[in-house]
Amino acid sequence: MDERKAHNQLWYQQTPESLLIAFDVDSELGLPDHEVDRRRQQYGDNAIEQPRGRSFILIFAQQFQSLLILILM
């Protein structure tokens, strides 16, 4: 596959071999350690940020936002 053609296709339309070449990865060994470090610095860790939880005080205060609750008090 022509390299220019590979860049014009979406990743899921390409063959595994062309993706290995495009991302400069060895199928048997993966990435060398120095390349992993470089890509981590460039792109960040491969992790999903966990959303922050609501605090107990906020949850407690939100209980009193309902008009019905205020009437019942």
C-alpha cells in the first residue's frame, strides 16, 4: 500500500501491516522503551480521567432544593 494512500484512509480501513509501518511499531517486540517515553511525553498517559465525585456537603445541600421538601419541613 502506498504510504500517502495509507495516510488518507481511516485507521480501521487499513491493514494491520500498514498500521505497524505508519506507527513505526515492531509486531513482535512492540515499541522500544525510549520511544514509549517519547510518545508518553508527547501524547500523555494512556488513561481516562476519573470524574470527580460530589462532596457530602454538596449532596446534603442539594436535598433541600426541592420545593416539596421545603414545604414538608
